[in-house]
Amino acid sequence: MGFVRNSDKSIELELFVAGKSVQKITINHLICVDDGCMSKSGFNGDYLNKYYPDDILQNILLGDVLYDGIALVKTADGFEQQIKDAHVEIAYKVTPHVIEFKDKKNKIIFVIKDTEQR
């Protein structure tokens, strides 16, 4: 479980396990974790995939398009992207209440749900 907080200055992701905060990630011009701050490309290389665009984590958390909108398909309630190359196999879907990012090739999954939907 986690919470995403967005302000003009930064995006903050706080992750919880059994009600206890286990990790806080802050994104602005750098990405900061408990161990320190690093460039976005450095974060991708250490935690995700070095071939991802620098702003991929920020774009996923905000539900923005990836890879400059490549393979963008608008749906009735959002959009989808299927991106496949030598380094990634991404299925990305954004709706008003759910963001799903799955990179099958790199075994990375993000699912963000709006817990306050009515």
C-alpha cells in the first residue's frame, strides 16, 4: 500500500507494509530515497531499467503518457500504450481511477488505484 502526494515542487510516494512506512521516494529534478538522492537515469538504472526514459516513474505516478506518446490509443475513459522493443515490453493503461504499468520483459509492475473513488 502506498500514497502519492503531488505538489508544484515534487511528487512523493510513500510505501507501507502492515501499516508501517517502509520507503519514501521523492521526485523533483532528482529522485530521493532513504539511501540518498540520485539522477532520474541513475534511479532507473538502479531500481527499474536503464533503458527507460528519465521521467518514466513520474509519468506513471501522474498517469501521463510514456515515451512521448508512442503507440497511444485513446479509450472511452483514458488511454493505453503498448510499447515493445529490444529492452521493454510495456502494457500501460490509464483510467480515471486506475493506472496499470506492466513491463513483461523486465518483470516490473505498478498498479495505482484511487482509494477514494465513489
